[in-house]
Amino acid sequence: MESRPLVPLRVVHLSKRYRLRSGGFVDAVSDISFDIPAGECFGLLGPNGAGKSTAIQCISGFYPATQGEVFINGHDVHLHPKRARRFLGVCSQEETLDSDFNVLDQLVRHATYFRIPTRVARARAGELLERFGLSDKVRDPVESLSGGLKRRLQVARALISDPRVLVLDEPTTGLDPDVRRMLWEVLAEARARGAAILLSTHYMEEAERICDRVAVLANGRILDIDSPQRLIATHIARTVVEEEVRPGVIWKRAPNLEDVYLKLTGSRLGVEGL
Amino acid sequence: MRLPDRFWGVWCVWRRYFAVFVKSLPYYLVTTFLEPLLYLVSFGLGVGSLVGNVHTQGTELTYRSFIFSGVIAQTVLFQGFYEGAFGAFVRMYYQRIFQAIAITPITLTEVLWGELLWDASKATVAAEVVALIGVLTGDFPPAALLTLLPVAFLSSLLFSAMGLAAAAYSRSIDELSYPQYLLVFPMFLFCGVFYPIDALPGALQSVAWFFPLTSVNSLVRTLTLGLPFQIQSIAILSAWLLALVAVAQRSMVRRLVR
């Protein structure tokens, strides 16, 4: 079954079960479904071990799904990975930069995997490096870059093929606030070009700020999906939340996405009045 | 000409390795070609001047000719295995190159074929350099350079697959020492590189024939020195090659994909 071609990313009843070394099984992802239309940024929120990275590995087609289907621009990523991944750009949580190449060649080499001609790739790489503030590092070896610069380069690499679907697994972890803002701008530009963005993040403020919709994930299941504003309105009954920020110091503030996250995932961490 | 997608993916990965090879040519010239040359000089000229002639399979040879052909097999073994084992382990575990490429339109299977074919190509070139020296010294006929090519390449592929399988099963790079000391070094010492295996006791000869390097040595000596063709070598090499390529691919996919 092919999906409607206008939906860049469609995830249908996706499940992933791992076999444990001890002999049992664990359901890392259980029956998750969502669509991401063109120009939307969709957030995946969840605590460590919620299944975000496993879901992303299945969505990129690197891990086979135990059940369900993933369509990228209408192509089933597990049945037709080569066709589907032509439209996909991925920035993994781990650093996967190719340390045998310098900063520029890194991007140009990656573009060849998408059958992009070298001349086109060089021009696009130059634009991306300038956009990400890496123009003065063009000939530098990857190993000489700081962690933040490597992260920028890895996001730039995910964009080298101008993908219709951009998957980012915690792309801003460890970045300075100004670099994080720059990345948000880059994502906004990608959205304006019609890219669908799947963003996994630990930063609630980031999700609330840049995601049109978010899915809260725990134990491999989606607990709820909606816009940040509607999730807050649905799950937080009060208009004012009290939070003990230091012993004996109570802050009163408007409810936010973090409150929803904490409530849905069963965490409290000192927040009262949810 | 536009290659079909599947072949293009393998070719693209092979080109990636070639680009790295060219970029780091001085390093690779030392690590790829110096070692067999040292063996040639040490054993061919040094030990060869002490040993004199060798009698095997009803033929009398100079020890230098014998060891030159043995070094071809040894080169295929070391270059294929070490690139497949240590090189691939670094690319898989530390650099995560396999994972980075396999989420593009190139599949993991194609990445692994690209890896194996590159490892085999590099080992083949090293083996041909040794053969060329043998031709220049008059130990091998010039035609051996051509006839040797398919045998050197398929043998290199076999040992690269052995290395890749070892990388897939090793939890750390240190664990690669197990196949290195338990498999590669015994083959190097007992499978006919330095002396004809008919010098070994009968039971050990059978054990030596089980391991693929004996068959590689046999075929290489047929092609370079004109020793009688031993048909079992083709069967043994084919069985090892098919089994190891399948095991290498399957074990590496299992290692990377949950």
C-alpha cells in the first residue's frame, strides 16, 4: 500500500521488539502512528529509554520494523529503502562524521551517496558551511573541531541533499544558546522550503517554541499528540503552576510543555498543582 | 553510462575508500607494500642463500622462487585479514562510517560489499607488486601477473571476509587478537609459506589442507612456478570463500542492526 504522495512522512502502527540477551523480549516501540505534512516540525518527547532513538532508527529504515510501515514521500522505507531515502536527511544522536575527510569534503562525499553531481554538491556544501558559520573551517580535519562545531557540521550534512524529510535526533544537545538559535533559524528555513521535520529533543522549551505538534513518548508508546498549546490546555487544569525551585522558594508561573511531559510520563520533580 | 542503483551503491563505497587511500598514499605505501618487501628480502635473499634448493611435488626449485611465491600468499592473507578486521572495526565501531552511509540511499549490504571489495582490491594490488618483483628477478614468467590476478583477488576476498567476520564478533578491538593468534599466525606458519607442507607429518598435512592458505599457496605456485595443479585447492577455496562472505555479511548486519 502506498501512502498519499503529499505527506512527506507517514508512520503507520510502527512497532519494534528487541530480543534480549537473557532470552526475553522488550517492546521498544509499540504501535506508534503519525503523519508529518510538508512544512511541519513534529517533536518526539520522552525520557531516556522511551524509544525515541529506536523509532528514529526504524523510520530511517536502518532497523527493520517488527510491525507497521513507514512511508517517506510515498515510498515504504523498509521495502524500497533506496527510493525512500533519496528524500531523507538524518542527523543521528551519535557523532557519525567521516573523520577521513575534511569539513568540505565531508559534505561533498556524503552528497555522492545521493547521486548528487560533485559540482552541485560543492556549491551546496559551500552555502551550508556559510550558513552554519563553518566557512573558515573548510579545510580543517573533522577531528580538530569542537563538539559544538561537529554537531553543526552533522546537521549541515543532513541537509546536503535538500531532503523532503529531515530527521534530527537531539540535534541541539550540548550546543551554546546562540548556536541553538541559529539551528532553529535553519530549521525554519527548511520548513519554508517545504521540508517535514521530525525532531527528537530533551529540551521542552525548544519543542514548545519550534514544533507545530509534539508526541509524548514513554515506554515505547505515544501518550498524546497535539500542538504544545493544546496539550497544555488539555492536561494542565490550572492556569497557574506552583514549583519549588529551591528549598522553601515557590515560583508561580503559567503552565508549559514541561508540565505536560512530567504529568504524562509520571514524573513530578517538585512541580505541584498539575 | 549510469550504473544500476545496487552496483552504483557498492561502487560509491569503493570509491570512498579509494579516495582515502589516495589522500593518505605515503602511509598506505608503507603499510601495504613495505611488509611483503621486507619478507622478500629477508627470506628470499637471506634465508634463501642458506637453504639452497627445495624439492616438492616432484619438482626442484630455488628457495628464493619458493619463498617469493609464498610471500604472495602471505601478502593476500595479511593485507586481506588486517584491513577486513582492524580497518573495518575502526570504521564500524569508532568512526561509525557504516552506520552513516547506510541511512542514505546506499543500503548496509552494499556498504559491506564495498568494504569487502575494497579490502580485496588493496590486498590484490599488494600481491601483484610482489609478483612483479618475482617477474623482474626472473623467478616468475611475465604471464603470471595476469593469470595470478583472479586467484589473488578471490583469495584476498576470502581473507577480507574472514577479517570482517572477526570484526563483527569482537566486542573490542583487543579481541581481534584471538583470530590473529589462533588462526592467521598458525596459517602463516604451517600452510606452506616457508616450506612445502609435505615436510610436515601426515596428520598435520591434512590439518594444513583444511585451512585456506594452503590452497592459496598451491594455486599461486601452480601459476607462478608451474608446480602440478592440485584440484582440491579450488574446492577448498570455493567452500571457504562462499561460507566466509556469507558469515561476514550476516554477522556484521546482526552486529549493527537490532
